[in-house]
Amino acid sequence: MRIHGGLRVAGFVAASLGAAAAGVLLTACGSLNVVAEGGDSNLMLHGNDPVAYFTAGSATPGRPDLKATHHDATYRFASDENRRQFITSPERFAPQFGGFSAQAMAYAVPVATDAATFKIIDGRLYLFENARARLYFEMDQERNLRLANQYWESEVRGASSWQLHALWRQLWRVPEYKSDADLAAEYERRFGRKP
């Protein structure tokens, strides 16, 4: 009787997890870090102007009436000139890794960002979930950038659900994975202070 009850519970848990996974698949936005705001359902950069990261050096809110679409995502702009520059060369201004955190992408984990913590590297826009993630990325920037590009191209870019992919990579981590505690300890060893 216990075995039968245990199987019933295991079956219920499996069915619940399956239903949750299906729900995530139906609501997922592929491999772009987008939000819904107003009439824009696939809004990149939380509505910030992608060109302003380069020209103003900050996350600058775009106007809802000044926008353009690139790879099924909507971008907003603070000025007509910024919109014109983007339309002329969208790949130059669009965030790398679909707008996901560059630090987490080095572990093949798509993590949403707030779009305010960023870094321009070799003329490209990289986002981070917070300042500490950017700090950890910078500890070994060349290596992390190489790994992030590798994992983006080989498995994350084509994912049908970034949420499910992130869950999968949290359960089955890449060999290079380091926890926040590992990274904090490494930072303290290198620089003699806490991050």
C-alpha cells in the first residue's frame, strides 16, 4: 500500500511539473530578454534607448511614440536621431546575448537584467543583472566573453524558452560554473577586499 501511495504522489508531482513546464513554454519569449509595457509586448531594454548607452553613457528611457522593431523586438528611443542611427545599423546598438546577463551567459544561463547595469566592450553593449555580476565578469573578461559567446551560439540563442533553459542549466551546470560565493572568494583573494 505504501508503494502504491508513493507512486501516486510521484505521478502527481511529475504531472504538476509537466503542467508547469508547459505553461512556461506557452508564455515564454524565446531567447530574448523582453518585457511587456503599454502596447509593446516584446520591449527590449525595459524601454531604454539602445543608442543612448553609447552616446549618453547611461540607460536613458525611450519614448513610447519613437520606436523601431528588430528581430521581433521593439526598441524605444529618446530622439529621432537615435532612432535613425539604430535603423541604419541595428546590430551595432542591439544588446548582446538577447539582452541577458553577460556574466550568467558565461555559464549558459540566460538571466534577465534590469538594463541599467551595462558595459560597452569593443563597441558592443553587454548587460548584467547587477553591479556585482559585472564586477565578477570583469575579473576574467576575455575568458567570460569567450564562454558567453560560445554558449549563446551553441545552445541559448535558439532556445524556445529561456526560462526552461535557465532551469535546465541550474540543474545541469557547465564545467566552468562558479557560484556567487566562489566568485566572491576569488575576488577577495585577488584584490584583498570584499566585492
